[in-house]
Amino acid sequence: MHEHRKGILVPTAESSTPAEPPRLWIPDPEALYDGDVLLEYGSTRMSPVIKTLDRGNYSHALIWAGNTDFVEAVPGGVRIIGYLRVLIESPDRWLLLRQTDRALGQQAALAARKFVGKRYDYLGAFSSKWSGVRTADPELLFCTQLVAEAYLAAGLELFPGLAPTNVTPRMLEECPRFERKSPPLKELSSPDRARALEFRDRDGAYEGTIMEKEAYAARTAFKKVKPLLSDLSPSVHPDVRFPPGNLHELLDVLRCSDPHAAAPIATELLANLSAVNYFNFLDGPIVEEVRQRIIEDAMRLRFSHPTEDEQARIRERLRREHASWTVSITRHQTNASVCDSEWRRTGLPLWQELASMYQRNWHRMQILRILAGDVLSDAWTAGQTE
């Protein structure tokens, strides 16, 4: 803003002194356990409606899936979202729920990852307080149902005799299976707060990302092969859901099915995944973008003489990236091995293409991990390496 003084345009105090960014926190990933649940009283238009109907203190739930990721069910569907995108302006609107059995929490976290790509259950979210209103749809989930389903898949029924479709935020808050704690948070510094404001709208920041495009591609391919599933017999394997509700569950069903019966579905699925470019989402731009960011951090450490605080922030970011790539490499190695075994067992090209995708991703992540590790070394900062 400006004001006129004797015909001269003069900046006012408001324009010459930019407002300090609001205080912001993020969850501390090093203090979270796999399977931890965060309850949030959100800031969307529906948050007070949900809170009022439920007569509780919260309106939304996220589950920590480990590494850098939360899983949540939102109107755009079930998605993975990094902890850096979970900005907290009012810590008193959040609560941590922790299952003390670490192994059980880890299994729930793995189960939650397999729900990614399912669609949001609007009707279920608003009818959850009334049992018997509707039966569960394997393709749909809402936030608190996701938490209950993840723990049920891990072997823990949070509310014995009650379907996950009837679990509400208030019920999770009061669930005796969890310990209630203040969430472990890290407050962002002023420079980090200014950069983080672009993620203030989680939904808006998620739009157009690789993760959103990949989830959309998976839903599209699954939808096209869904009519063929009637040709398969229900799986008798206790850990496999039938009928499947997303691509992850469909692949589990195909693994447990007779290869001859699965072949037509696998062939059609391969064609549809190829059509939406599912096998190449990590090719090219995203890897180059991360590589360039690591190089920029390296240049700042080596040549720009950052302050001790700035250097600590850069190194902490690189350290987290290094740890993240290490975990992701292990997951992709495992997936590549499983798919390669299925290819050798069944001869179905779908498994060969999936194995190839996971192997490519694993090698790319390995390169990024090595690069981040090199930059983290004291030798690099001291200028002793080239």
C-alpha cells in the first residue's frame, strides 16, 4: 500500500515492513511411530459440521505410514502426503493417538499404504454414527474408517463388534486401544515459514503432483478392468480382499488366483496401465528435480558461506532425504523381487513390466541417496571432494 504526500507517492509502514509469516509447526517424523494417528480439527467448511454431529473435538484423521508419509482419506481420494505438507497453525487443534505395540502399528501402517487410490466415501462419512445405514463398498473409504480398517488388517479390532464404517473421530479419541498424547511438533523458522505457506492448503498443494497423477492413473486402469473381475473366484487367502477396491488389492488377488484365470485380466490391466503411463511416473522430470535441489543445497554449503543456523537447516533437510531414499529403496527392492517371482511363476507380462518399473525406481533412488550422502559428508563442506 502507498499514500500520497504533496503529490509524491510514499510507501506506507505497511508496505515497507512486510508482515511476519504466521507461526507454523510440522509433525516431527523422528518422534512418530508407524501407525500413529493424528486427529485434527480441520479448517474446511465441513469441519465444524462433522465436529458438531459427532459431538467430539476433531473432524479428521491421518495415519503415519512411516518414512516421510501420512495416509489420509479426503474428498479427492485416499492419498499419501508428506509430513512437510501437514502444516499446523494451532497445535491445540491436534491430538496424537498411539498404539503401544510397535509391531502392530507397523502392520497397520503397511495396510494403510495399500488403501491409496481408493475413492472417498461421502455418504459413509456422514452416516457413520448410524449403524446399518449402508454396507461397506470396497472401493470407498473415509478418514476414520481408513484408520479402523488399517488396524483391522493388522489384526486389531479397535471396537469389537462394530464395523469400521461406523467409527467416528470422537470414537477414536476415546478409544482405549490408544494412548492420547500431544503431537510431537517442530516449529518452523521464519524463512522456512515463508516457503511453507504454499502448502497451507493441503488439497491445493497436492493438485498436479506426481502422487496425484499416479493415483488417478491407478484408479482409471482399475475401473476399466473391474467388469472382468466376475470371472475370478473369491480368494481364500485370509490377507487378500475380494472383491478388490483398488489397484493394490487387485494385484494381490491376481497373485493368489490361478494364472490361467488371471491371464485375461492381467493382459487388460497391463494395456490400461501402459495407456495412462503408470510405469513411467518416476522417469525424467521428478528425478531431475530432486537431483537439482540436492546440487543447489551442495552449492550453498560449499560456496555461499551460510550461517551456522542455515547450514544446520540444509544439512538436516539432506539428512532426511538421505534417510527417506534409504527406506524407499528397500521397499522398491522388495516389490521388484515379488513381481519378478510372479513373472517367473506365471509368465504374465504384467509382472515383468511391474518388476522392471520397481527396478528402475530403485536404481534412481540409489543414485539420489548416494548424492545426498556425499553432500552430507564433512569433506564436501570443507571443499576436500570434487
